[in-house]
Amino acid sequence: MARTWAVVLGVVAASALLPAAPAAAHNSLTGSDPRDGARLAAAPERIELRFLATPKEATTEVTVTGPDNVAATGGTPTFAGKRVTVPFRPGAAGLYIVTYRLASDDGHPVKGEIRFTLTTGTPAEPSSASTPPTSAAPTAAPTSAVPNAAPTSAAPSAASPTPAAAGADDDGDTGWLWAAGAVVVLAALGGGLLLRRRATRR
């Protein structure tokens, strides 16, 4: 009887331990911060995932996306035992999805996600296109054109050869006329005197 009970107990113990070995080799998520389904008014600085077994850095991927599928991962994940921490870069208010993928010791891939909601978002940084254009500095008023000075008549050049020659010609012609008139007058007077003398002699 004692041997029979020993065999029975051994079979029960073996059957209880056999499923436990594969389960221990299969990794899974045990918790997170923030927790799945949380609603947060203040954004966390980082997101932490906790696993049943220690995840391997080479085969573990964690991504965070926000509203409109905008990436919200602020850096590379850090590993500390069974915990994986990812820096968080918050954006607009809305739903954020943390997706993880890793390989278990038995080679079986493990993947899943947690979701949380930010009720208040971070205002978007102003872009250069949205900034109002600065008013241009007022340009200087155009100066009124200086009225053209009235054209001054050019003073006749005293050294101009043409006017001088013309003046000389005019003076010469006038002199010849006066000389001819004087000769005519003198001739008439002389003729008259000569005729009077002849008359008196007769």
C-alpha cells in the first residue's frame, strides 16, 4: 500500500509540473504604467511595461503612437530586469497606443498592446507658416522731383567770330555810303562855286 501511494503521488506531482515548464518559457505582459484603459489628465514622462520573464533587448520592440497615428516615442527603450521603460513624448489629447513585440525563451513571439487616453494635450509648436507676417518698415515717401530750372538764355559769346564779322561788315558799308555822299556834296558845291566865278568874270 505504501508503495502504491508513493507511485500515485509521484504521477500527480509529475503531471502538475509538466505544464508549468512550457508556461515558464512563454513570456507575457504582467502589468504596465499607465495601466491599460487609463485616462490621464497629466502626461507621464515615461511608459513602463512589466513582463513575466526578462525580455531580451535584441528581440524586443516597443512603439507608442498618438492621435492621427503620430509617433509619441521620445527615445529608445531601456531594460532593467523584467521591466522595459520607454520615454514618452505627449502630443494632442486623445487615445495613445503602446505596442510591444518580443520573443520568449522558447522562440515563440509575444505581441500585444495597451491603451490609455490623455484628456489634455500639449499645444502644437507654432510653425513658421502660421506666424503672422511682420509689417514691413514704412518706405520713405518719394521726394518730389525738383522742378527743372527755367532754361537761361545763353549769353552771346563775345568771342564768336560770326557776329563780329557781321558787325564789321555793317560798319564798313555805312562808312562807304557816308563817304560817297560827302564826295557828291563836295562835288556839287565845287561845281556851283566854279559856275559863280565864271559868271562874275563875264
